[in-house]
Amino acid sequence: MSKEWFKDSVVYQVYPMSFQDSNNDGIGDLPGIAERLDYIKKLGADVIWLNPIYKSPNKDNGYDIADYKAINPDYGTMADFDKLLSETHEKGMKLLMDLVVNHTSDQHEWFKESKNSKDNQYADYYIWRDPVDGHEPNNWRAAFGGSAWTYVPARGQYYLHLFAPGQPDLNWENPEVRQSVFDIERFWLDKGVDGFRMDVINLISKPAGLPDVPGVATAGTTLAFVADGPRLNEFLKQMNEEVLSHYDVMTVGEMPGSTPEDAIKYTGLKSNELNMVFQFEHVLLSPNPDVRLDKWNDEPVKLPELKVALNKWQKALDGKGWNSLYWNNHDQPRAVSRFSNDDPKYRVRAAKMLGTTLHMMQGTPYVYEGEELGMTNAHHTKLNQYEDLESVNAYHELVDQKHIVDGPTMLKYLANMSRDNARTPMQWDSEANAGFSKVTPWYALNTNYKEINAEAVLKDDHSVFYYYQKLIKLRHDNEIIRRGTFEELDPKDDQVYAYRRHYGDQTLLVVSNFTDQTITRDYDQKDASKLLIGNYDDDEGTTLRPYESKVYLFK
């Protein structure tokens, strides 16, 4: 295969903790994923991306790694992993690991040593600073609340953690840290894994001198200020040169705050760094007008703003870089609840509409577990129903400590935006615990699992699952979907998302109604050679019924 197989692939993301429990301890595991490989294969996915499965105290559900070369015992053993990898390959699919190297766990041996003294082998593996006038070195705020600095009396210094205190940031300025990371990458690549999704990789190079964030320092403004630091290109080039270029792998960098111009620097066809980035523009839409509340809001996303965000990336990266296409993942609420309508009357149609709108764009699509069922937000109403560190901390900080917002309002914001919405266990059937486990799961199921589950959709020819299967097959079969250029249409239309794709003598027209109204739009549909796919059984031409989405081919 050419090293560009990632451009022809569709990725299925598995959140191991919530996918399938095989040993009935209430936690999903690696043998459970292996049991469900045929299901993922049936959908048509080419690549499986696993969220972190390494040994971890799980302060941030595995994004705090204590040992990069050991499997979290909750998920199984290294033998279980080797078996899963070989079975994935036997079925013609590839496996992508989650690489978290901006920070480690505070339980990692490197950090345990580092915090003890200023003169041991690992003293300089993390970012330590002396107090300034008896307090933190700067005004940076952590993504999960509070200061980004924690004081350690043994060293008489603060260490930096852009996330939780249990996630100290690695010091990438230290060449030994970089070599340690490269060693971890080789360990997994030599096992045969097919690449990495790199967690917040654009935060690894910090601004020189670590100055204060200008203006109001929030979690959001801190991350934006730190992102895309002065040596990021250098570090990624070195990683590619010394490790990645020696294997036939796919790499995607999670890069909050990156612009298309940044992405071209890191993923450009000649940059020799990464294959693609996860950008955040479309998932960060509708932030709260009160900057102190950051992302917490319950406003629906405005369609013209969504179009600006997605279209910009389609146009900017065409011929210069490569897009990742996603609506949701383990860090985002469920797509049909966030971007469309999860009312039972419209949910199936709306989920198919979103799938069509995204999958007809240029890039590598990512399907998050349950998205292909049309799974929805959990619609929790009480704080004790939340598990996620970010959500619980935000509530306590914004409601209890700072009194910026009242409790009922914050609960509405969490119901809309909390990461926990994506982390409820996979809904396999309508039996007890949704077929995820024979015992009570680690986290409560979404209460609608009796209506929305894999067993039901696989019996229904008109389900979201089979519609996604068709979308994936169309991508595999049609060069225009994978390679065509992008032409935006009517960016200010606040009801319909329409665009064209062009390749050779072919044109695709994609028209999606984002409303529950019946409306009309004329894009010369009557001249099309054929309707490639649509989420209604018939085609009424210029008429668009509620949440209708259609793709026409012109030759």
C-alpha cells in the first residue's frame, strides 16, 4: 500500500472503557473490543482508533499515563492487546493508538523522581519554576479549573500542568525527554500498530520565558496562548525524521486553537511532520458571551457559523494538506444533540443528515462509537450524575466558588456540552445494561438504550447504521468524494448547508436541510445524472423536507 492510505480510510473511534465489557467487572476491555470487530468491519471502517489503554490512575480517564509500555489492568493484558492487534489486521483493518506525550501522570516514575530533587536523572523532565513573590510563576489557568501550577515543597518549586494537577507537562526542551518519547513510539510501532492520534500535540512547545497570558486568563485563553509554540515544527520534524518516516503509518495531531495556516505547516504535503490535524473551530462554536464561562453554554450552533468553520478548512487545505472530518468524539457531546435534533420524531433523519453533510467532504472521516446508531446526549439533570473531571470541576468553580452562574443554569450547560455525554456505555441491545455488561457498568447508561441500540438498528434496513455503511462505501467507490475540490454555496443561508465537489468532468452537489421545516432550494437538481444517496425514500427535487439531505452526481 502507498503511504497515503490514510486519505482513503474511514476511522472508527473506540472509547475502551465504555465499548464492551467481556469479564463482567463493569468496565469495557480489550477482549470486549475483539468480540465486536466484525461489527466495526460490517460498518465499513478501515481503521480503529483506541483511546488510551495504558497503565493509569485514571484521574482523566487514561489521559494521565503512569507507564507507556504497560496495559491498564482494567482493560486486560499485553497478550490481550497483541491478540486484538493481530485480529484487527486479519480482518483487513488497522489500529491507531492514542499517544499522550504533552504530559504524563504524576504517578509516572519520571515524575516521582523529578519531584524529589533538582539533581537526579529526571529533574529536568518536567517544567519547574521558582515562586514569584511567593506565588505561582505566571497567571496561566488549567483546562480543568484552577491555576496551571502546583507547588512541591521537596523542590521548593512549582510544576506546570495545563490540565489536572495529576497531569504534569513534560519538558520538550530537554532532548532526553524527546528521545524517551521516540522510544515509546518505536515500542508500539515495532509491535505493528498503524499509527498514532497525538493528544494536544501542539502544546508541547511552550512560549519562551513563559510570560503571562494577556487580558483575562481563563483555561481557553491559556491554551490558545500556549498552542503552536516556537519549536513545535522542529520537534515534529525530528519525531518524523527519527521515528515516523521509518514506518508505514497514519498520524493525526489533536491541535486546539490551530488555524488552517498552522495545519499546513504541520501536515503539508511537503512538511514531513504529520498526516492531518484535529481542529476545533466547529466544535467550539456558540461559546458563552461571558468569557469567564468559556465553552459552557446551551445555545444551539448557528448554521452560517458552522459553514464558515468547516468550509474554511475545506478550501484552505485542498491540495496543500489533509482534513480530519468529525462531529463528535470522547471530548464532545453527541453530534445529533449538539448540531441537529435528537427529538425521537426527527433523530434518525437528523443523524443521517449530519453524516451526509460531513462524509461528502474532503478528508478522513471519524465515526465515534454509537454515532452510527444515532446515540444522543444523556440529558442529565443532577450534578451527581456526572463523572467527568472537567464537568464536575467547572460546576464547583463557576457555581460554588465564584458564583458566576446559578446551579440550574450550569446543569443545563453541562447537559448540552459535558464530555460525559459521549462516555455512556455503548448501547448493544435492549436487555439489562444494554448488552455492555452483565453487571452494573462503571458509568450509568443513557436511559434511551431500549429504543436506540445496535441490535435494533441491524434489523432495520432504514437505520442510521446502514445509512453510514452506504456513506462509507460511496467514499471508497468514488474518487470525487475522496479527492474532489470544494465549492461553497450560499454561506449565509441559515437553513440549508449546500456545497459542490469537482473532480475531472464530475460534480457532486450536497444539499442538507438543518431545520424541521419543509423548504425549497433550486441548485439545478433536475440536471443531475443521478441521486447518489438521500435520507428519504424518494426525491422531490427542489423540495427539502425536515432534515433532508441529498447528494447528486452530475457528469
